[in-house]
Amino acid sequence: MLISENYLKFLFISILLIYSAHVFSINKDELEYKDRVYSENIKSMRMHLDGWEVSYPILDMHGDNSLLFSFDYLESVSEAFYYTIIHCNADWKPSNLMFFEYADGFEENQIRDYESSYNTHVHYTHYNILFPNNDIRFTKSGNYLLVVYSYESNKKIIACTKRFMIVEQILEIEGRVNPSADNLHRRTSHKLDFKIFRNNLYIDDPFREIKIVIMQNFQWHNKIEGLQPSFINHYELVYEFEERNLFRASNEYRYFTFHDTERLSERVEHIDFRHPYYYIRLYADESNLFRRYSSYEDINGSYVIRTQKFGTQDYSEIEADYAIVHFKLNYDVPVDNAEVYIFGELSNREISDEYKMEYNLETRAYEKILLLKQGYYNYRYLLVDNDKNKPPDHAFFEGSHFETENDYLLFIYHREPGRTYDKLVAYRKFNSRD
């Protein structure tokens, strides 16, 4: 008996639908579509291009690179973790696509690449996922949310979530970071002017079909979106404005390093060991608001894992130890109606209570302790007004200077007429020093 190809395809899709309904019972509407750690035992959650620690989690669908996602689980025994991915639209809400429409492989997969820490005072298990892999491959471009979870009494417990992008480079882009023409913002801000060449993609109505998102150093809370072309011709979409594409430049990120837990290193004032933790006290910071710009290299808020043992530099993720790090920001009086947060990739570039500082009346300073893995860290102090309608302020403690080196990430999304999801059809990174 011959079985038609259409029948086999129908049978395959039916099996996938049944399998998907069985294995993935997490309510997508209850998820927060952001970088978030739900378990206090999970630390150092990161995603970057494999082999490039300070890169952003953006993968060319047709390129040769891979994305590496990793985290540490701070328990004496390892845990069985699983993961799935969810396709999202440009606004980071789940698209209407079913799993088999945006990926090949299995919707639920166990994380099989893990290893226990070696020769560390704080025991942990280090987990890795490399994308794409034999279990899952992407067939659609766009925004994605990675969901990691475990099982407890046959119930799925979310451990962490991480956003990333898959791009198919269809459109060409030209652009440049420029100073503002407004004298009020010229010395404190950057703006990104750019053109989109639409030769390779038919766009009937760019005002409806194209969505623009610009991010500064992969920061989520001050992204610019919703821009419409300022000029259109047959070949180009031009986006040049006075203020709508304007970012405050802020300042270079602060930094510290603790590769070696036995010797003081740059920005570290004191090291003490009280079993089972090392205690690292950083030199107290001061506000940079009224200081002149000082040029030094940073990594735009990221961090890299490094440890130094036996006099050699070690890049091993499983030999780096954890330490309790004490941050201190001198400030004469607490700021009214606002909170202060430590911000950077160490906080998942999010604003969360775990990184909120407390004001100490005795020391007249904002203080915070964090459990961090050995390495080199960028960070800054962020002022968040109690009025949620006001954006977080990167300049209140840091100042803002046009000379600051920043990355600006431009994402171009396209929704074809009649489609119910957004494709990511172009991405480009611009730097304010280029």
C-alpha cells in the first residue's frame, strides 16, 4: 500500500502537536519575557557567541557561529534541567507560531552538558547549551525566549529565562552615530541616523510592515522603537531625526577584577576568607556626575570569567570560585523618592530587587553585597525613580558625555501582509567611535 507524501506530512504534524501538548504545560501568558533568574541557586547566567564572551546573543541564521548559554547551579548535587524555546514578535510577546513552525527537533530537551566545579570552596555545577544542536535547529528568524526548568512532583518549575535573536540578513543598512544638532544635548548625547536599502525585499507599506528597534549596549529599558521613515524613495528608507533617535551617552562603565583571591587586584581594597566564602571589599565609589570625562576601555557592561591559580591565567568556568563582593557608593544623603541599583550584565541588564542598594546612615553611603564568580566585571549605578513612568537614569551618578564609547544595535523586523509573526530581516551594530 502506497502512502502519499501529504498524508505522511499530516501524520508527522499531528504527532508533533500531540507531543507538544504533552511535554510543555508552562502557561506562556504567565511567563515574563525578559532575562530573569527565578531560582536563588542559579548564578552567572549568560548567553553569547561561542568563543566570544563579550558578544551579544544575536545569531545569523545562515552563518557558521553558535550561541553558548550557560549558568551555575549552587548546590552540592546536580539537578536535571530541561529547556524549550518560544518564538516572539518584535514586541517580545509570543507569536502565533507552533513549535514545529519555527524549529526542527524536539520541543523539550534535557541539558546534558554539565560539569561539577573543581578545586573551589563554593561547590556548583556548570551547565552549557550550544545552539543550534542535534536536538533543536531554528527555521525562522526573530526574537526567542529560552526557558530553563526542572521537575518537582511532576510539575515544571521555571529556573531562568533568557532572550536572544536569530537574524536572516536580507536588508542592507548604512548608518552612523552622530552628535545632536541641538546645543543642549550635543555634549551629552548620541543619535543614530541610518538608511535601509530594500532591494532584496519587497516592502509594499513600510509604515506597517517594518518595525525598528535600537538598543544601547543591549540595554532593554532605554531602547528606542516605533520610528517611522523620515524619507522614502524606491530604493531607500531613511531614518534621520533631531530627537526621536537620541540617547543619553552616559559614561564608561566602572570596573573591578578579582582573578586572584590571594592577592589584591585593581579596585579591590581588602580580601578575607571566612569558610566557605571569600569576602571582597571594593574601594568606595564616588559620584561622577560633575567630573570631567576620563577615557578608558570598558566592555560596555559585560563581564568575563577568569581565575588565576598557580601564577597562570585560567579561563576555566569550573575552576573559578565564588566570592561575596561588597559595593559601596558614597553619597551624603539618600536620594528622595528613588532607588539605586547596581546595573550591568552581572544584573542581567535588568532592574531587580536582588541588585537594589541600601542606604547606610552611619557610613553615609549606598551599600550592597553580591555573590559573584571570579572575573573582570563592568557595572554602574542606576537611579530608578519611584514614579514608574520616568525612565531609569544612567547619568545621575555617572554623568553623560558625548565622548563615551557605546554600541548601538539596530534591529529591523518585517511582517509580511497576511502573516501573524515578525521576522528579523536585518541587524547591525554601530559604535560611537566609528
